Amino acid sequence: MPRMRYLFIVFFFLPVLAFSQVSNQALFLELDDAIAKKDDYESIRRQEIQDLKNNISAISEENHLELFTEFQQLHEALFTLDFEEAMNSSLGMLEQAKHLEDPELIAQARIKISSTLLAAGIFSETKDTLRTIDSKQLDQKTQSEYFFIFSRLYIDMADYYQQAIYYDSFRDLGVSYLDSAVTTVDRNSSHYYSYKGLKNIRLGEFDEAVKNYDLLFDNYTLKGRQYAIDASTYSYALEQVGRTDEAMAWLIRAAIMDIKLANKENFALIKLADILYQQGEIKLSSKYLNVTLDDATKYGALQRKFQISQLRPIIETEKLNIAEKQKSLFQQYAIAVTVLSLVVLVSLAVLFFQYKKLKAAKDQINERNIKLREVNLIKEEYIGFFFNTNSDYIDQMELFRQKIDNKITQNKVHEIRPILNSFNVKNDREKMYQTFDQAFLKIFPDFISKYNLLFEPEHQVQLEDSNTLNTELRIYALVRLGIHSTDKIAHILNYSVNTINTYKTRVKNKSKIPNEDFEKEIKKIQFT
């Protein structure tokens, strides 16, 4: 499934290989400057967030409407920066709205919860939350936003799953909800042209899409995240009608805006990295992809991490191949120089010190042969490492890659083996599981207690650490997140399919629930 998602990204901009980077050189320089200042932008954003938190602390607990407004502003600041905090702020909105007993504000809060879950690629919970909203009771603006989030959900699901059995139905649902969003949105607002343009793209009406985005950018001054989203989508429409230079320019602008906003869901930069890879700009592509991987990891965007995990090994392998070719070329030059040196040495040896020069030449050849054998051994280790590393944890490769790259640059290939030996997959896997457990239990804090209700007391799970799941709970945590494939669960948890099936059977046999209904009950466990 993730592989299909990667193919979508590749072919999304495949014809742009003829793009002229020279014409967009100034924008590339601006993008590199923004990346260099990335930490500064995030610090500014964090300070704004802290100011909002201070405002909330200063408001009386009884002033629910003002607290709702402040939590809403806080959510806007945290959205796509920090998933957990964004979720907490949206839940804060919901709590204040419930105190006010205001259906409109409750719906607005749930829409914010849904948009946060969707940004992290958690489709099932997004859908569940949206379905708790009665759209008929909403005002026009909120109703339009509700329809748009629902359309985004199905469009993202269509793009993620790709298989025809899912893609067509999800795409049609997405377009249907998008049509409802266009119908209800204020025609004098920028969102009207944004929604229409996106609808045109999904229907393959690219000329009409370009017209709508032209109207959007000509008549409205877009700011912030909305600018980044529309610029990225506009780029795709321009590419489809053959305006490739303009498409590249808008894509770079979108990526720059994402970075300045400290937006961790920087899809524009992912697409830009893929285009550069197709053009053979491997080093620059890898640089941009590393930025997106760091952002996706910090935010916890599962969908983006899957996309990057499919693209990054290909780029890193290509970088390794280029490095190997450069080393091979260097070796050829070294051999050529050696041969020439030998000719000179033989000539000098005949005239002066034939025996000593000949012996020195042989010593040099032996030394070079030893180095060549070392280089070949290291080459085998590189290739073996890259093809056996689990792509789901590709974020660990960045530090590893930098160390390898430094050693190659410094021609210290003999120091690479200690680096290889320092890579502890088991520890990294355990850290990944701990991170998963903590993130999952933040979303489902009552999961363990509700899970235990499915069993008699003597079969209930007792954990020493309430923040850590055991293998049994982790399997069904993945099921709760919508991962039903035994093959995928086995891959994620590093077990065989038979082992996973054994765990499932053993758990179901101990449960009070019929085996065929057990996983349905797991899916009913709600987040708080």
C-alpha cells in the first residue's frame, strides 16, 4: 500500500523533468535560506504558542466563551506543528463548548479534532469524529468547513490506498463532499475559488482549475498555511497544462511558506525532493527529503512518513551508487597514475637504482591492492546494510548517513566498520515501540481498562508500567488504528505471521466475546 502511494508521488510530477532550475534559481536560494533559518522560525512559533498558553492561564475558569476562543487560536498555532498539543487544544475547545452547551461551538471543536487527526493520517478516527456532527444544524461557514474536511478525508484515503477497489469509491465520495463545500461556501471568499480549483483537479478539468487558481491569486492576498496549500495545488494544475516552469516556482513558494510557518506537514517539499531526484539532483533531493522526514517524525504524521519511507531508500541508495562510482573513477585514476609512475620508476631504475625502485613500485602496488580489497569489503557492507534496513524506521538513517558521508569525504574508509557496529536495531525498535505506546495511550488513555472489560478478571492484563503495552495489547492497538492486515502487523512488530495469528487466537479464546466479534469490540473503544 505505501509502495502504491510512493508511485503516486513519483508520477504526480514525472513530466517535469524538463523544468528549468536556472529560471527558479532565486527561489531555490530563498528556500535554502529558509531551511537554514528553520529552527529560528520554529522558535518564533513556539513563543507565540507560549503567549497563548499564558493568556489561557490568566482567564477565569468560568469564562468558557473566552477560553474557547483562546483554545481555538492555540489550535491554529499548533496545527501541523505538534500533533499531541494540537489534539489537546482542540479537546480544550470541545470541553469549553460543552460547558456552554452550544451545538455550533461543539461542532466547530469536533471539526478541529478531525482536521488534526487527518493531518496525522489517522483516517478511522477522523471519520468517526465527523460522523458525530449533524451538518444540518450548522451555520453556513461551519457547514462548508465540515464538508471540506470530509472531502479531504476521502481524497487522502483515495491517494493513500490507490487500489481501484478503494480509489474510485473514495475519490467519488471526496468529490461529492467537495461539491457540497463549494455550494455552501461564501462565493466572495477565497475558499470558493480554492475549493472549485481542487474540485476541477479531481475531475481532471485542469484548464478550469488553472483559471480558478488564477482568479484566487489575482484577487486575494493569501497568507499562512492556506497560501502554502493553494500554491502547492496550483503548481500541480499548472504542470498538467504544460506550464512547468511556473509549476516549479509555485511548488517552491509553497515549501518556503511551510518552513516559515514551522509547518511539519510539508508535502510541497516532499514533491519537490521527488522532482529533483527524477532530474538527477540526488544530493539536493536527499537534503530536502531529510528536512521533511525530520518534520514528519516530530509531528507524528503517519501518512507522510509512509510516503517518505518509500522514496528515501531509493534516493539514499542512488547516493551510495554515485559515491561508489566516484570511488571507482578515483581508483581508475589511481591505477592510471600508478602505471605512469611505474613507467617512470622503471626508467629511473634502469638508469640509477633499478633494484630499489622496482621493489618500491611493487610495495606500492601491494599497498594499493590491500586498500582496494578494503574498499570492496566496505562496499559490500554498505549495500548489505541499505537493503536490510527496515524502511519503516528510516528516520534513524540520517545520522548514520551523515557519519558514512563524512568518512568517505575524508577518505577514512577504514573507520566505517565501527560505525556499522554501533547501529543497534533492537534498541531502536524498542524505542519505536515505546514511542508508539505513549502516543497511542495519549489518544486512547482508557484502552487498557476497556480492553480488560472483554475478559474475566483472571484473564485480564496486568502491566507493571501503565505507559507501556505488551505484545498482545500492541497487536490490538494496531487493529484499533485500522491496521487489519496480519502481514502488516507482523512486519511492524517484527514477528512472523504465524506468531501474530497465535497471539490473536489465544487472546480471543480467553475473551468473553465470541471470536468473530472480538475485533469489532476493539474498534468500539473510543478516544477521550
